[in-house]
Amino acid sequence: MKEQQQKSGLSLRERIDFRLDTLQSWMESNFHLENPSQAYALTLSISKFWSALSEEDREYVQCAQDAIEEGRSWNV
């Protein structure tokens, strides 16, 4: 794992933040309406780090999953 981390050049926190930033961008642009499976897969890749997420980040991921599942646009 550490070897993979060093190869990617990003710390665990940086990888989580990159995924969260990507999710936010996708949700705000309503990318999830045209690509729900891709957007949902991203939420799952974030969720595996649940214990490292803040309460706010966890809530955001859950709200995003709900919007993806229900096909709702993201109104920020």
C-alpha cells in the first residue's frame, strides 16, 4: 500500500480530497444525471475511507448518493 502511495505521489488525505472535489464538481454540473453509474462508483470509492471522512464529508456523500439514485438535479 505504501509503495502504491509513493508511486501516485499523493497522500491518503490528498487522494480522498481529490475524489471529494471531483464528486462536488460532478454534482454541481449535474454530470450524475447523464452518468449515474460512474458518479455512484465515485461515491463508493470515497465511502471506503469512511472513518477518515469528516461528518460534513460523510453527509455530502450520502446526499450525493440519494440524488444519484433518485435522478435529482443538484441544487447548490
